[in-house]
Amino acid sequence: MLLSVGGVCHILCFVTKLLVRYLSDNIKEEFYHHHKQIWIITKGISRQIKVINTVEVKEIGIADIIFFYKDRLTGNMSHQTIEMRLQNL
């Protein structure tokens, strides 16, 4: 079964709402600056496809992931640096 980008975003929003309802009784934590992304990993180049309801849909080239992973293994990156680099792929 193939889903469109809009279908995937709809499913993710639905699942997120279910999790929030389930966890809201037990966990009181607020996330003000979260950044949601959907990655479609291909052999092509990395690019943004579209933004749907604050969810960024990106095509990510496998070469960029390999390059990032190689940098991560050979360098000393903080968690914040890793997060920012992944967010900006």
C-alpha cells in the first residue's frame, strides 16, 4: 500500500494526538521548540519537498547521511550539534 505525502502526514498527526491523550495523564512536560520532519531517503540530492501543518517533508540523499555519519564517527560533536546538522540536512 503506497501513501501520499499528505497521507503520511495525516497518519503522523493522528498518532501524535493519540499519544498525547494517552500520556497527558501521566507526564507533564511541554515541548515548545520541536521540529517535525519526514525523510524520504533516496539516491538523489537532499532538498525540501513541502511543509504540511508545520511538518517538513524532505528528500534526503543517502550520500549526505553517509557523509554526516562519517563526520560524527571521526569528530567530537555535542548532542546539540548532531541535532542541528540532522535538522539541516
